[in-house]
Amino acid sequence: MTTSYLSAIGTATPAHRLPQPQIADFMARAHGMDETGARKLRAIYRMSGIGYRHTVLPDYGRELGAFTFFPNTPDLEPFPTVGARMRVYRREALPLAAEAILDCLKHAPEVTPDSITHLVSVSCTGMYAPGLDIELVQHLGLRPNVQRTCVNFMGCYAAFNALKLADAFCRADPQARVLIVCTELCTLHFQKREEEDHLIANALFGDGASAALVLGQPAAGRPNLELAAFHCGLEPDGQADMAWHVNDFGFEMTLSSYIPRLVRQGIRQLTEGLLRHLPVRLADVRHFAIHPGGRRILEAIEQELGLTPADNRHAYHVLREVGNLSSATVLFVLRELLQTLHAAEDGAPVLSFAFGPGLTLEAMLLRVAYA
């Protein structure tokens, strides 16, 4: 039976790497908080599990008077419009996505850009047309007739949908070479509003891109991950708790404090639905690649499925080093995992999860594969 293999992963982050406390100080000033409010805000940032985040905007690490994107006024007014934010997205998305793709192809020397048959571009933080997909074709020298698909505005779980597409392409044509790129510039969408949703979102999200190569057969000489099975679930009770809307001053995230509870409520049923028709039980799984939506989400999954922080070590490391990069994040985690695998683990199952608006819960079973 034909199948597909995740064969290489690349990542990229913008040059501005800021410690979480420095971003908290910027946010406290931007919100005009008094000492009590600033202390509470810093506690949110301190408890996030995030050490650093990357951004295309240097302003988050600068003092008033040196801003290049936000107005140099105490209240940042006039606040940047969607149009202003999208102009930065259009300028910054291409080089970041291209860097991730080149990093990916560096690990697959047998694959040249002009041999790619399909390009799947993913983003929920910006869009334009002609879009990033066409710019990548021209910038990287992909062939003009490469089949292009865009997955837009689906949030943190969108990489799973891209992998499902790649899997379908490879099952239809074992000679397919599918390139996926997830590009997210979350920090363009900072909101000054002080509702808890916005304060939490401002504390979690960073900028980055990840790219993945999916093939119809495993590549020799390196670990591959067979895409064995997918399963999707919905928790309608969480429809109002995680959402993403275009507004006048950027894209606004709804991200309530109830999300970890809702994820915990649905994660066991999601796992059982994925494994029900497979010769794999949860107890058989030793490798996990879970989207680090936040520290409390990882802890909720551990509690419900009986995992340990060590089981989630790759997710915690990504969260600590770059934060939540929306759709790009789970590929960062899978890349960490790929780097630790060896031939003796051939056939070992890998369980992966991601979550997003809906509340959507996605699960994927992979298997370590050596050619």
C-alpha cells in the first residue's frame, strides 16, 4: 500500500530575539499600567514557560523614541492599521519562508528545488495575492508548473492539514515531492486591549517559519517519519474560547484561560479515535511531538494521558526558545524529535497533537522509518 514520509524539516526565525521579561516591560509601558498592573503582567510572562521570542519588529526591544513601526507616542497612537501590518508581512514573509525551505532542503541533498512537484504554503497572520507561494516559486527557482495550494487562517493546527494534503498527493503519485512551508508573523498583531485574552496572546506568540519535505518513499541515510494516520476532533464548547478575527487594527486573538481545561476534556477521546483501528496502544508510544500552545496546555495533556514532562521535552524546549509560532510550531517540535532518532528505533510510533480555533483538536500517528 502506498504511503508518505516526512523526510526533512527546516526552520527559521527573525533576527530580533528578545528575552520574555524585556517584552513584558514593553507591554506594560504600551498599556500604560501602574506598578500593580505591571507586576501582574510580568507574572503572566514569568509563568509562561517561555524564555525568548523572535520578532520581525525591533520595537519590542526598544524604548519610546526609537520605534520604527509603532508611533513614537506614549500610547502608540495612531495605532497601526491592518494595511500597515500587512505591508510588513509582505516584506518579511518571503525571506523568512525561503530561509526555512533552504534549511529543509539542506537535509535532503537529493532533492533540488526544480524537482519539487507540489508547494503547500500555510499562514494565518497575513495574506495577499499574487501571494507568498508565487514569490517562493520565483525566488527559489521552483518550476512554474509546480502545483500550489494555500492553507490560510486555520491557526495553530494548520500544519496538520498541510501534512494531510501532502499525504494525499504522495498516495496518488509515489513520485511526488511535496514541500510545505508555514510562515507566521504573529507579533505584527499586538493588541493594546487589556482583556485577559489579549494579555495572554501577547505573552505567548512569536514569529518564525518551518518547512517540511514529504516524499512517496523514505529517503536513504537519515530518519524519516511515515505519516501513518490522522484524526480530527471538535470541542464545540470551546468555540468562543479560541478564535481569530480580522479587525481594523490587526488580527485579534481570542484565547481564554479555559483552553487547557477544554483540551484536557477532549484529548483522551481524540487519542482513542486515532488509535482505535491501528495496531498501536498509547502505552506503546515513547515519542511525542505536541504543539506547545502554552505551558498549561502541555501540563493538561500530561495529566490526562499519564505523560511526564520528559515525554514532552521537545515541546517544552521549543516553547522555551521561541514561544508559540502558531502553525509553524509543531514542525519545530518534530524537527527536535527527528534529530534524536537512530536506526534501532525503526518502526517506533510517534504521537503528535495540535489545537486551534473551533476548538479543533488534531492528532497524527507517525512511525520512525529508515530506508
